[in-house]
Amino acid sequence: IDLLMREALTKENHTLYTAIILAGIYGLRRSEICGLRWIDIDFKTGEMSIRNIRTAVDGHEIELSGTKSERGMRTLKLTDRTLDYFKTLMQLQKEQSKTLDKVCCNRFWEPIGVNALSESMAKLMKDCGIKAHIHSLRHSSATMMSRELTIKQLQEFLGHSTPMMSLRYVHITDEDKNAIAETISKNSDYIYAAL
């Protein structure tokens, strides 16, 4: 995520930088990223409401009120850094004399479609030597968040209808493998001490 963010900054690509924040930190789906509107961000409370999506059906982009599932409608608290970034991005959009609607726009300040976002992100990842896609960022976010959240909290964060679906997004990292090895070592000490 850090590598992708730095590369997006280097290329001055606000579209991908914004998408990386939303997918990699907040775990949003690409349809939620493309559907996120400025009215969904409350700068006073510091919250972002996920309640609108943009998706492709039979090759046509459509806007839907609601999300993939009922649990997908959720409100997430934003960090101060994210709020500051969004304030800067909003000001940039205002200066371009464009209508403030979508948070994630293309370089012409028009709403970006889900397929265009996926293609742009795939190119950025390839440039960085990463074999993944935009949805992989949601998995990365889930894996990081799983270290601190209960499974029910993770389900709420990701907007999944079941806890089991959320668990499918959590992957074992080298850090996890080291923790497993340490636990095995600690527990095996009791067994060997008895010999």
C-alpha cells in the first residue's frame, strides 16, 4: 500500500491515490469507491458513510442508492490525515470549477467508472512490480485490521453479511507465521520440561 501510494504521488495521480486510501486503509470495494460522494463525508463528525455505489452492468455504468448488501451500508470514522487529505482534494476540485459530486474522479474531474479504475490500478500495480488488482487492497486492509478487531468488528468494517465472509479476506503474513512459531516454541517448552 505504501509503495502504491508513493508511486501515485510521484505520478501526481489523485484518482489512484484516493482509491488506494479508500481500498487499502478503509477496505472499500471499487463500486463503493466510485460511488462515494462528498455528501457522504461529514467533516464535522469525521465520518464517511458508505451508502451509494457505482457499478457496471452489461457494459453500462449505473449509479445505485444502497450497497452490495444491507450490511454494506456503514459509517466509518476517518483519521485526521484522511480528513485533511479530503479537504485538500475538495478544494482542488472547487478550483477546477467542477461540480462537487464524487470524491474519486478522473484527471478531467469527472466521476471515474469501476472498469476504468480497475484498469488504472492494474497499470500502477504492474509499474510497481505487484501482481494484484484493486480488490487485493481490500484484502490487505482486512488483514491489517484483523490484528486489532474482533471478527464482528471486522465484519462491520468490511460491510459483509456474515463473519465467515470477513474471515476469507484475512491472510497469514510473515509476522503471523513468526507469532505461530513463537507460540509453538513456548508451548513445547512445557512438554520438553517434563522429559
